[in-house]
Amino acid sequence: MGVWLERFVAFDQSELPAIRVYFDNSAYDRKNPSASKCESKFSVELTVNAMDSLNSRGDEGASINCQKILGIIRHILSHPLYLNLDFAPGIIEGTTVTDLRIGTPSGEDGLYTISGVISFSVRHIELNGSLSGIPGEIYGSVIKISETELGYKLEKIVT
């Protein structure tokens, strides 16, 4: 079984079963200059096929295999061991499998093919670096305040 990242080319029957993992979107809900909190969504798409045999129908075999493999993937993604996804502690706030869908099977060529998709959501923080202040004591200005008919006038004195 091959696992492909960000592949959008259709799988050939000889490559099945195959898994395709791709980025869906990120929604940023809290932002400031040094960090952003967001929820990123990924899809894990599985495509399998099966043929008719003397003991089983191909459509049934493909559907059952798809459900079993999707269940294994869901279990792995939901396991507490993978909560941080190998990032430093504090970056990943949580992960969840939000959806599991099975598509409509096809069987025009004698191979019954079916796909299923797991939607995986990751809540995380993106750190943009910290801001450091500029020391104020190295700057100085001399200002002259004059009273005029139109009000107070500020003038910078260049030294």
C-alpha cells in the first residue's frame, strides 16, 4: 500500500490500495504580531479495489476492506501517543478525526473500486517570533513650546 502526500493525479488500478494525504484549509481565529491560533484540516483518502472470487463478491470485499483500513487509520490518528504529532509541546493544542465518509463504489471494469475519506483537524499555534523593544534612553529631543495667537506651537530644536 502506497501513501502519497498532496497527490492529485488519479491512481492506476495497479497502485491500489493507496492512501492520499492532502491539506484542505486553515482557519485563523486569534492573531497577534507574535502568534496565531488556528485550526488546520487535512484529508486522508483511501482507495481500494477487489475482484469477484468463488467465495465472495468484489463489491462486498472492496467495501469491507475500505472500512477496515479506514478504521485502522482513524484509530492511529486518534491515539494519544500522536497528540503532539512530533512537534514541541505547546504547539499542538489538540487533534481530532472530525468526519469519515465512504464514496460511491464503481465496478465498470470487473474491479470494484471504492474510496473513503477521513477528515482530520489539528488545533495549533503558529509562532511568528518575539518582538523586542528599542531602548528609549538613547533617543532625545529638545522641544520649544511657544504661545501664539492660534494656540501653543511646538518646535523641535535641532542640536
